[in-house]
Amino acid sequence: MNQPLVSVHVITYNQKQFIHETLRSVLDQDYNNIEIVVADDGSTDGTAEIILGYAQQYPDKVVPLIGGPNLGITGNSNRGLRTCTGKYIAFLGGDDIYLPGKISKQVEWFEADSSRVLCGHQVEVFYDDGSPSHPLTRTLRSGQGPRDFIRHGTQFGALSVMVRTECIPKHGFEAALPMVSDGMFFTETLMGGGGFGYIQGTYGRYRKHDNNITNQWDRCVADLAKFFDIIRQRYPSYLKDADIGEANIIRYGYGLKYLNEGDAKKATSLFLQGIRVNPLGYKLWIRLFQSILKVVL
């Protein structure tokens, strides 16, 4: 198989206890033509020194970006992105893991059709506290263009994603979204109408621990709300899709939060708001019935 250059975009911040396993999982791939761009966001725990050690050991593969101010997730992601030179870019957090065969399988998928611009795969979620692992996503989707990503959120775990570099947005990761800009990045990569899909099998492991960004729920949801505002302003042809996406994700997410916290009345109101916008949203209906039952009982 032809081996075009693949850039593996790794972002880190104070992940000394994980970064060895992360980098080894990339270096041990059965695909030789890679560059591993490691953007460290001003770590103070020794992560940067470990990255430098790998760069010295593998100077033809590991590109260290260390030092300088703390830029935050999006700023650091853009610093790494600007350094990537591959035909394809894969993404990885400094605490997550690639499984064998990931890169070669995804490159094979891309090389079979030049209209394909984004590829994912199943991811295993595993826990530092020993809780049972499980798949990240029950159902993986394929399609064309950004509509599914706007209506239903990013279709794949970020660490599973590989993109065709020529299709990424010129401005990179959206600076207005400091926490979860990857969803906007993947959505804008599809704005040209290219195809997205997945390879069969599990090729990555997402580590759950106390410092995961997703634990900062309110801040992440605030970014998602901004995401829909940006879609409406920047891509008016997807106005209706943004409304449906906001119902499916924001209204549903907050409703579920209140339902789990025991405030069934507030949850009912949020699910109803979502259904008014997206009456075909079956998850909204299911949760609405659950919340109504809790109010009645």
C-alpha cells in the first residue's frame, strides 16, 4: 500500500503519567511514514522533558512543541495544527491510546476514494478507577457533508478521527470555542460536501479520569451553544439544522441533567422545548415520558 505522510496531532498538558503510553501507541503502529507533532501547553509536571526525550530518540518522527505560554486547549491545538505537514492528520490527546493497525486501516480507507475527507472508528472507554470498559458509541454513521454533525454532534470520538488535510478550515480550530473546538473543526472540514465514514473495529482507547475536560460539563455545553450560534451566522443554509442540533444536544443535555438531579418539572420543560423544534427527536420523547412519570408519581 502507498504510504502518504500522516501527521499525528497530539496535545498535552500535565500528563506525565500517561504520555509514555500515548506516544508508544503511535510509534508502535504498523505504518512508517508518520510525523508525531506533540504540542505541550506549558506543562509543569515533567511532561515536556519526556516529550523531548522521545524527540531525541526518534528525531525523524517526533516533532516537539514545548515552552512558551499556556494557550489553552484551542490555542494549543492550533499551534500543533500549524506544524502538521501530512496528507492526512490524525488526532490524539496526551492521555489516550491508539490500538494496532489504526493508521494503516484509515489511510487505506481514504486512498480508496478521493472524495472521502473524514474517517472515524469505534473507541473503547476505559477507567483509571477500574470501572468496566465499554464502547464509546453504539452506532457509527457514514454520509456526506456536515448536516449529521450539526444535528447530532460529532459522529466519532475525537481520538478516532483522521482528516484529509486539504479540506480542513483555513483558520483551524475556532478560537471562539476555548473548550471543545474539535466538533466545529470536524464540521467545517465537511463543509465542502466531502464524505465521512468509518473503519470496522476498535482502534483507540479513551481514558476516563478526574482531569478529563468533559468533566467540566457546564463549560463544554457553553461552547456547544456558541457552536450553534456560529453555524447560524457563518453558514445560514444550515440554520434549520442548527436549531435541530441545539434541541437534540443542548435542550436534551440540560433536560437529562435535571432529570438525573431529581428536578423532573424543569426536565419536562426542556424536553418539550426540544420537541417543539424537533418533533421527530425520539430521544427527546423518551425522556419526556420519563420526566412526566416522575412528576406524576
